[in-house]
Amino acid sequence: MKQNNNRQVWDSLILVFQFGINMIVPIVMCTLIGVWIGDKFDISWIVIPLFFMGALAGGQNIYRMTKKMYQTHNGKGKKNAEKNE
């Protein structure tokens, strides 16, 4: 029983870490690209829209991951319920 609880804790921590990575990476990448473009073409304001584009991309990544996990979780639950009947 205790091992099952430890596994749930680790799974939850990994999930939170994945959410963070899926949000941070696109934001940082788009911001760095915006800084590079701003320096190269002397248009520093381009960082702002690229930052928000990275945030939207990160949100979309989290949405897709959550949707996939939710479908997998519900699919397993339905299969187990059918087996028990």
C-alpha cells in the first residue's frame, strides 16, 4: 500500500514537471528568437508578440497533453469496468 502511494506522489511530481517544461520551453525559445530578431533588424518590440505566441504554444502543449492523459485514463477505466462485469 505504501509503495502505491509513493508511486502516485512521483507520478504527480513528474506531471507537474512536464507541465512546467511544456510551458517554459516555448516561451523561452520565442523570447530568445524575438531578442535576436530585434537586435538584427532593430525592432525591439517584436519580443512582446513572440513572448505571447510562446505562451499560447505552451498552453496548447499542456492542453494536448492533458487531453491525451484524460482520454487514456478514461479509456483504461472503461476497459477495466467492462472486464469486471
